[in-house]
Amino acid sequence: MKVLLIIVLMVMCSSVFAVQKLIVNDGDVLKVKLSSRELTRLAVEGGRVDRMWGASGLLESQSDKKDGELFLRPSSTAAKVFSFFVRDNFGSTYTIIAEQQDIPSQTVILAPVKRISKEEKERYKNRNVVSKIKDLIKAMANDELDSKKMESEKHHEEINLWKESRITLVKSYRMEKLKGEVFRFKNISKEAMKLLESEFLNFRKDTLAVAIDQLTLKPEEETNLYVIRRSE
């Protein structure tokens, strides 16, 4: 089963376009604005960008190895909203939700609340939120519950979103500080429907990830919709 994943979360960021300074913790998902025509600088306050991945084909990047900074520009084929991952030299990993806009060059500064030690760095690498989300998405898609880490509950709750569709919550999962929800999405219109994960960014509160089994639905066809949310 092919699952397309987009990781999302609305977090506070500066209202000033030129400089976006974000106070961050390991595992945060951050919404930033990128210039669609000029370079955007990505830096870590008091540290360095250690690695970026998940941006192949989406970003043109230049690295300043001396200062540990990246200079980014969306590619011509990148969607208006897309995501990628960044890890700093303190071992913290962040998901970046990038929205490209026709604005001047930007500076995005990640300001870690806690700078972890080298020993903690290895632990965070292996247990970051991205890995947890992937584990939960896989369990939901395959309907395989890890009884040591997860618990699940069946539901039958219809959600009103669009008049052209019927959405029913059928199952939920809990894993540490994450909650996963499985919905059956049915096209009840008379026309074919094309779905995008980005359309569900605000579907549920505190959404971190969205995945859809089948992105194009003919009339009366159904697909599974997976939503991962933050849960205390």
C-alpha cells in the first residue's frame, strides 16, 4: 500500500516577513514562509544546521559550511506548500512546513529552547518525532497494533466537511504523545474527485501528519484518510 505523507502543524512564527525567529524544541513541526523567487537563509541560533532531507526535487540549496547555514529556493516544480526535515548539531530534529510566497529574501532562525548534550543527541536521533509518526502511520495503514506501544479504539462518527463527500471516523490509535485517526472518505458527488493532503491541514486540531491511500476517486469510490495529531 502506497501511503503519501505530509507532515503539518501550525506554530507561532514572527509576523515580520524578512526575519522569522522560531523558538523550538526537538520534534517541533514549524510553519515558515519561503521566498519563491529569492534565497531564504535557514540558521540555528548558537548552533548549526547539521542535516536536511526530504527536499529532493523541492528545493535548490546552497550550504555555508563555515557558519552551518543553508540558503534555499523552491524549485519550479515545488507545490505552494511542502515539507522537509532539518536536524541541528544539538541532535534535535524539526519538520519544516514551507509555504512559498512572492516575497523578498527571508531569514529563518531556529532558536532551540534546550541545547542537548552529545550523549542525548544519539538518543534523540533514534527516537525523534518523525520516526514515531512513521511508525504510527504504518500501523494505521496496515491495521497492525503494537500492543506494547499503542492502543486503539473503534468508532463510527460522521464528520461534516464537504457536501460532495462523506467522511467517517472508524478507528483511533494512541502512541506516547500522538493520536492517530483513520477515516473512510467517500466521493458522493457525480464527478471524479482529486484529493491533496494539504487540503486537510486544518481538518483536525493539532494536526501533525496527513496520509491518503488513493488521491483520485471516481463517484462512489472510497479511500482511507489517516490523520496524526498531537496528544498530551
